[in-house]
Amino acid sequence: MPKLVLVPNDVLSHPVKPVKKIDKRIKKIIKEMIETLEAQNDPPGVGLSANQVGIPLSIFLMKPTERSKPRVFINPKILKLESDKKKKENKKTQELEGCLSIPKIWGVVKRPKKVLLRWQTIEGKEEEKWFTGLEAIIVQHEVDHLNGIVFTQRAVEQGSTLYKEKSNGEFEEL
């Protein structure tokens, strides 16, 4: 099982390469990524990109709940982002985000509420779907990873506060 790569590892700050062919090697990488994601429990992971295990390829997994089966996204591309037009005061969701590659650090990142994504499945089939809620956040967070951007950069760009989780579970401002 591959180990998680932590910030400031170089592989996390550069865009990844597209997957050219979904072969046995790629399927093995995905199987190992699933094992790594499912082994995370403090906190449980909801997503994992290939570069988070040191592999600079355009693959990420999404597992929004502990019971859900991990979904595989190969060569994902965000086609469209949409904010909620009805709520003018809250155009984007503001959720506390964390990252398996940046342990015990949390921050608010404003992200569009809906995202249209195109990707390939592990069978090589191209799919396209709108994601909302937590899934939209996960998609944007993981695609950022694939582009060499970590959530703390987004939080700082937006002027948000970052927090460190203390051993007692409380947060302190960084």
C-alpha cells in the first residue's frame, strides 16, 4: 500500500500528467490508492489524488461517506462551475476543508456549489456529470491537487483563516 505524501513534497506542487492508457499498471495503482484511502481514519478521507501517493498521474478517488464505495476518476476535467443564484449573500459554499497530505490543518475555502465534470472510468468509458454539495467540494479539491494546488493555497488566496487541530480536538488559529 503506497504511503501518503505530505506537504511540502514537490509532487504536490506540480500539475500531473494525463493517463494515456488504462492498463494493468494503472489498475494496480488505483487498487492501491483505494487501499490507502480506506485505511485513513483520523480523519477518514473522502478523496485521494494519485499525486498524494507520489504518482504524478491524473487520477483521483472520491468516497463522500464511510459507507460509500470509492469512485474512480481518470483524466478529470471541470467543464463548468456554478454558484447558487437564488442566495446572493452566499454564492459559494464555505466549508471547513482538510487534507490527508496536510495533517491537522483545516481552513475555510469558498467553492462553487455545483461542478460539471468529465472523466474516464476504470473501463475507459467517458462520463460527464454535475456534482453538488460535499461531492462538488471533493471534486474541486482533488482536481486542484491534480493541478498542483493544495487547499491551504486557496484559503490564503481568499483571505481565510487556517486552523491547527490540537490533540484535544480543539482548533487554534494559525
